[in-house]
Amino acid sequence: MTIAMGLMDIALIVAFASVALGQILSMVRLVLGPTPGDRILALDTMVINALGLVLVLGIHQGVQIYFEVALLIAMLGFVSTVALARFILRGDIIE
């Protein structure tokens, strides 16, 4: 095992731990958020953290399909955040 491989493993462990901690903190904000805006922002942050977890997993395993999955998660996360925000603000999604 080379030194560079050891550093890569350490970097991946730190990345997994950081993104997982961010996901847990976003879940806490989702539960405790006093306003609907806080909850929507927490959901959007959870989507971004899930995206980060998928990307780090793809780097760790060296498989490219995870990057395509990350693109799909990003698109669905954006659309769902906009739809939820419009529903909270106006009461309907499609005018």
C-alpha cells in the first residue's frame, strides 16, 4: 500500500463522515424547524447531502454509474424543492 493510496482512503473517510454529519444536522433542522421555510431549506440541504454521499461512494468504488445517478438526484431535488415552495406559498403547483 502506497502513501498516496492511504491518503486517498483517509480523505474518503473524512468526506463520508462530513457529509453524513451534515445529513444528520439537516434532519434535526427538518424536525425542529419553526417555519415551513426552514423545513423546505432542510429538505433541499438533505438532497444536496444525499448527492454528496452518492458522489463520494462513486469515487470510492470507481464506478461511473453513480455520477449519472447523482445527476438524476440533482434534477429531482431541484424540481421537488421548487414545487414544494410554490405549494407552500400559493396553495397549488400548477396555475
